Amino acid sequence: MTQAESVAEVFMTALKALPKRERDAVLVRIARDRAMARDLLDLAAIAERRVQPSRPFREYLAQKKRKAR
């Protein structure tokens, strides 16, 4: 486990240990913070797309070039 993963685990454990009312207050503050909300949306999109098949970048560029013609 990396240091970042360890820190994240500590924060998650602490968040889960809070009573529901306090946990909800923390989550609402995170959601209201525009930068954090954007980061969460980005991370959710990445997690969702991780299961999608990938292809080499050169292949993508070649296809893009063909479509532009």
C-alpha cells in the first residue's frame, strides 16, 4: 500500500466512524467546494471508464486523421 493509499484509508475510516449527521455535513461541504466536486466527478468518470477497452494512441491518431479527410 502506498503512502497516499494509507492516508486515504485513515480518512475513510475516520469518515465512516462519524455519526451520520456529521458525515453528511462533511460530504455536503465537499460537494459544495467546486474544485473538489470537479475532482470527484473526474475520478468517478475514470473509475467507470477503466473497464472499457483501450487502444494504442497511434491507432487513435490514425483513425482521427482518416476521419478528417
